[in-house]
Amino acid sequence: MKIAVFCPNWVGDLVMATPALRAVRRRFPNAEVVAILRPYVAGVLDGLELVDRLLLYDPRNDAQRPAAGPRGWQFARQLRGEAFDVALLLPNSFRSALWAWLSGAKRRVGFDRNGRGWMLTDPVAAGRRAQPHPVIDEYLFLASHLGCRNLSRKMELATTGADERQLNEFWTRQRLGEYAARGVVCLNPGGAFGSAKHWPVASFAELAVRMAVDLDKRVLVLCGPAERDEAREIARLARHRAVVSLADETLSIGLTKAAVRRADLMVTTDSGPRHFAPPFQVPVVTLFGPTHTAWSETYYKRSLHLQTEVDCGPCQQRVCPLAHHRCMRDLSVGWVFKAAEALLEKFPPKRKSA
């Protein structure tokens, strides 16, 4: 049997899909499981054994972008040639259903949303999208339609030897020997969703100093390619030797995973890397603003969600429509620090080797 799993397009969503991937693997141990996904999220699955193969597809490929695989009708022909027996559609997009239909997969399982039900052999009745509910449960519900049982919400991640070596080399260059035994707190200020999710840079810098001074920690500011300047500015404003960033490194999902895996704690906006903490059992404080906590609930016990009550939210908008951004600005540094301190006290860090 050959199973195609059409995977989510967001980093955090793909992490939340790993329980469903594990369920499929357990239900069909002898099947070939092929993950179909965008190239920029492929690193999430590195080091895991949940799938046998990746098929990368990027509809934005053009002459200015390095090709990550075939696209358009060429990609459709490739899918057709795979002769899939089953296609499991985790995204709700019309496009994913179209690819599954064009693939000729004998069985096509996905939610009956966005006018795509006619392309599915097994259209699954969907709940109301307006009602916030955990995405992780949606993925597991779809897996159950393939006969998967004993479902678990436990997410999985792994790092590679190359990821760990790059992180070791980074710390060696920082020359923070006197802080070596003091543990690391990761700060994740980014968010591909939009600026509405961002906590002020000055607040992150103030929090970093308190982590370094009051908790005697090294502080590592994480970033993606689009947040390099933000990470540099946080480290610059902190003006503390123990506060450093990854802004000048060769960035990858793997490097971020390695950094989070060895951290004592993570403080993050509601963005993809926040989901790296649960698989590695790292306590995490998540700062919510415009997004509802229920959409990305993972039932992780070593976490605290902080969200201020504002009469305009959560609005689910990428940019604050009222331009005041109170939902994030009203999250005080003191409140965030106390939450971090409480998690560290409740879940004392255990040193993790490379």
C-alpha cells in the first residue's frame, strides 16, 4: 500500500500533525507513507521516521526562486505516476484536494470544506470554522477515518547531528564560559502570521535582561530569516553579555529545534517555533494577542498561555485594524517574567547533552 499525506503549510501546524502521522504509521506499518509538503517546512520532519519519503511542491517557484521540485501539470503527472492507494488531506485547501484528485488515489480522505467535497471519496463532515477548536484534534479525527485507533496527542520532533554541531559551534564562538552551567532561556519574537502577533522589541529586551540578571541564565534570541533585524535589536537593547542572538547564523528549522531542545525554558509569541517546546519537554510561556488560544491548543502541561482581555479581540487579524495593538502591548514584562519564573520553579531544568 502507498499512502500520500498532504501536510500543512505552516511550521507549527506540521508539528501538530505529527501525532496523526504517527497514528498512520502505526496503523499501516508496512505501507509506504509519502509526505507532500512545501519545502520551507520540510525541516520539521528531519530526524523522524514518521514517513518514508518527501515530495516537495512549491507553487511559487519561478525563474527567481531555486526549484524545489516540479510544479503545475508536471507535478500532477508526478503524483499520477506514484499510483497512491490512499490520500489523506490534512489541509483544508481546495488546492490540496485538487492535487489528490489529479493523483488518481483510489481513496481520498479530507474535510468537506471550501467546495471540495466532490473531489473526495471520503468527505468528512466538518464542524463550524467560526468556533475555535484545536487543530491537533482535527488531524487526529481525520486519521481515525483511516482506521487509526488509540490516538495520542503527543507531538514528535528530532534533531540531526548536523543541527547539534552547528549549535555547539555557535556557543563556542560566544565565549560565555562563565555562563556555561547556568542554562539557556530561548526567546522567540517572530511570527510569519503578521505583525499583530509581535510583542514589542523593547519588552523582549527588558525580559532578556531580567532573565540574565535575576535568573542567572544565558538568553538566546531565536529568529527566522525575516526576523534577523528584530533579533539583533533585542540583543543590542539588552546590552548584557549573556544575551545573544542567532541573527548572524545560517538559519534553519534544524538549528532552531536544536536550540529549543537544550533550553531550560522558552518564551515565545504564538508562532511556529512555540510548538518545538512540547516534543522536547521544554517549559514554554506563549504570548497570545490577536489569535484565539483554542486554535493551537496542544494540551501540554508545561505551558502557560498569557493573553490580555481586550474588547476588540481576539480578532484573528494579521495587522491590528485599530492600530493600537493593545492585545500585545498590554502584556507587561513583569507578568511574563513571573510566568517564566513559575514554570522554572515547577519544572526544574535537566541538562541535555548534544
